[in-house]
Amino acid sequence: MKQIGWLLCVLFSSNALAASEVEIPLLAETAHLQTAIGHVLEFDENGQGALAADDCNRLEMSDMQLATEDAQLSVDMALTATTGAYVLGACRGLKPWKGRLAMKLTPQVLESGLAIEFVPDSIELSRPDSSPGLLSKPVKVITDALVLPRMKSVKIDLAEPLAALDQLIEQSLGPVSAQEGEQTLVQRTRITHIQTEETGLRAWLAFQVREPELTEQVAEPSFDESELAEWQTLEDELDGFLTTIIYALASSTNSRALRVELLATLLDARHAIAEALTNDDADYDPVRELFVTTWDRLRPLMNELEGLETPGLEVDFKLAAFIAGGDALRALDALGPEYGFEITRDGLRRLARLLLGETAPPSFTPLPLEVDPEFRDLFGFNIRDEDISATEELTRLIASGFGHLGDWLVPVAHARKVIPAEALKGLVPQRDNLDDYLDLVASLLKQQSSAWLAENKKMPKRLTKRLDPLVRATAWKESCWRQFTGSSSDPQVLRSPVGAVGMMQINGRVWRKVYDLDRLVDEVDYNVNAGIDILTHYMIDYAIRRGEHEQPGGDDNLIKATYAAYNGGPGQLSRYRRDDTPGRLKAIDKAFWSYYSSFKAGDLPDISGCYVVGN
């Protein structure tokens, strides 16, 4: 089938066989093979299929199970067979035969060297009581007639994805060779051997490649300013491409777990892009690595998507073609030095059109920066401040007796007179206002944490008391509780080298579409609210769901994992307990935990590490 050729291209690594040949192992996963067989047997989305020779002779199939066994594929399914004949204008026959059908299929490479077919070796029928039944012979006849010809049409054909590879190469680099008569990939590729394994069918694909010319290697000159700007635009294009595609994939499923994993892939990629943009090495090439790494994470999620209901997405064609296009780009990474390929904007746009068709944007830059309510809702960030501002919300809470809950370090009477968010507008901490400043921030953090808990019931009750010290410690580690720096007459928002801003150091590049970037800068309460949303998202949707509290350390792990993800992205969730975590990150996590422990005990950390104190 057409889409099976696409689905095959899962590339792992390349091995040099000789000076002129590169071999790549490919895997057709069991789930994809089962989908192919189900398609030729006309299985529907509910896993049921029906074939008919005529109105009196038909097969109904369900509960297909596929496994690899020795050098064969074993296909087993439930079968209900109806056999009979027209007698006096009506079908006459015994009641339907019910049992199971088992087939053995042997994969073999076709003469072309670019396709694999599956030869049926046997079909066996069995009833629950192991008896043949009265209809076993006629059922066998009709099964052979209806099933065997269809099974012979199941093929894995590599010609089409190889042609797509050639097309992508030409789009990115122009013609591969100026020499007339140069062979295409299709013409110089063959399947050398195949084998079954537990996860599916693996084939080894050998590429004939030109030996590189033995010329003196000259270092590429560093980028000039215009080239650096172009490079950053490509990184933005990759960010926009991933955002668009992941939004489309998440919109096509109702699976909350799958949406969360798709978002994690996007957030980690955005973290990596933000860091890449600050790299001063003009020869550093992050885009290719980013694409390959992200694709490796996306692909299994898309495989999972294929098995789910996907409203509005034609999975059999659009998703399969999209996977194939990404695999084609991924394959270029394994072709070695022959092409020197780089991911291009045109390549990303073409890949997007495979999935999105005419709805694909002509360009992914400039990226929209405004809040997208649909994006927030899709990934579980419910908007709490659209109809009522944070300041109005705090005023309402205080007026309704919120102050009686008690504020850490702040007397109730003081909390009634001063709204912290208002008092902190443009306020830069100085030696002469430091005590009042820290009191205001402590009050703000307490109020915002309590407001979040009052409006959300997603956090397990045993963890609610941990939110306040978690928020305080995060804000202290990220910014020393500062929204603004500089002078009192000219306050400037605290901004990190990678673009994170404000008290909670929210990176607008990472969280675009989720938060208003201007408000993150101008409004300290909005910045804090965003930080609390992100912290609780990482705790509930990642740390708890992935069972970090089940590791030695219990619920303390949830706090450590939440901050690790907050600081570095979802991919950093377990770094606090891994032996291979770099020393720099271990030091960050250790400092955070000391701050958390202090705040949990009701103490303020040593402020001399953040502020000049004393006379």
C-alpha cells in the first residue's frame, strides 16, 4: 500500500559498508503492518471488517492480533463465516460458522530490490471447542478465495519515499550533481536483507554514494551580521513550524495525555531554541540537531495518534505522508557527507503542507506573540484573568475577608491598607526600602498562591501546603524576588540572557501564545500568576503523572522535579536524581532546595546573596 512505503522510513543510524556504500536499518513497526493488513481486509475504524463473494457467502472479521514469530508474521483474528446458495430466490445454508482464523505470512524482497511482499504460507481455522464443525471445508474455500488474494497485495514499497528524498534534496540544494546521467536514490538503492523482531520487520537499505573528493578542507568563514540575522530567522521558522504542527496534532485528538506530551516536546524545543539564539559561536549549527531531536520525540507520539480517533484529520493519508516527509528529512542526516544537507525554510514549509494542505501558512515568521485562548484551552491553561484583572481579584479577596487567612511576614492590617501589586509597580529594591519591599513581595506571593488554590481543585490536597513555599523559592532562585532593576527613576524589567523576564523569569519565546508578553514585563502580579500556572502545570501534568513521587524521596521529589522542569523544560524533569546531570544544573537544583526548605520552615533565606545589607 502507498502509505506503508511512507510509514517504513524510521531511520536509526548509518553504517559504512565500503567506501561507496552506506547502509541504514529501517523498521516497519508491528502496529503499522497490522494497519496495512486491516486496510486490505477492509477493517473499519472500530476494528471490524467484512468481505463478501455474494449475498450468501461472506466473512466478518474482528479482534485482529499480529505478532512476529521466527521469520514470519502471525496474524490471528475472530471470524464469522456465512456460506450458502440461492435456492428458490433465497439464501439457504446452515447457521454461521464462528471461530478464529490464523495466517502465517513470510516477508520477502521483490526482484526490484525496493519492495517487500508478504507471501501467505497457510490459513488455519479453529473453533473454541477445537472441533472442525460441519462448515469447516466450505468456510476454508471461501476464506482462501476472499483473503489470500488481498494478502498478496500487502507490500512495503520504498520507491516513493526515496523519490521524496530526492525531491527534498533538490529543493534544498539544487540538483545533486551537475553530471549528466547521475543516478537518483531510487536507482542506486537496494534492500540487502530483512528480519523479523519483536517490534516489527527490520530491513537494511544500502545506498550507493559517491566518494567525497579528496580536496583540502577550508574552514567556513564566520557569519556576518546579515547571515546571523538570517540564521535566527531560520530558528524562528523552526519554532513556528513546530508550534503550528503540534497545535494541529493536539487538536486532532481528545487524549489529554497525548496533548500533554506533545506540549512537552514543543516546550523543550523552544527552550533549546532560546538558548541557541544566545550562542556566540557563529559556526554553531543548532537547527539540524534541534529538528532531528524533536522529530525523534514527535514520531512515537504520532504513531500513538494513528491508533486513536482523530476528528478532522485524515490519518491514513495526511498523517502518513507527514511522517514520511519528516522521515525523509531525518534520513538525510544518515546519508553522510555526500550532501551536506541543512534544514531549510522551504523544506519545513513543504513538510507542513503534507499535513495541513492549503491551510499551511506561507511562512512561519514572524511568529504571533499575542495570547491565543484556543491554544491555552487546548493544553489546559484556563484563562483566569480575561474578565477580571489580577488587581481586582485581589481586592475582592481582601474585601471578602481574605486577610483573616493570615499573611506570612505581613500583618493583616497592613494587607488591608496596601495592595501589593499596586505598591510594587516600578519599585526597585534598594537598601533603604528593602524591609518593606520584601514584605510586599511576600504578601503578593502568598495571596496569589492562595488565590490559585481557591480557584483550582486539580492539586492533590496533601500537596496544597507545599505550593506557597514552592512559589516563594522559585521566585527567590529565579530573580531574588525582583521584577525591576536599575534606578528608582528609571526602573527596567529584570531580563535574563535568554530573554526570561520579571520576578518568575518567564521566557516569552517559550510561552508565546500562552501569556501576554507585555503584561509579563509591566505587571508583577501577572508575572507571578503565570509562574504559578507553569509550576502547577509541571507538577500535575508531568511530575505526578509520570510518578516522580514513587521514586525514593516521595513527595519531596515532586517539588524538585517541578522546579527542574520550570528551570529547563519538561525534558529536565528528572535531572535532580540522575547521575549524569551536569554539575552546573546540580548546583542550581541544590540552591533551590535550600531556599524551599527555608521557606517551608517559615524562614527567609540569607538575603546577603541577593542584596547589599547593613550600613
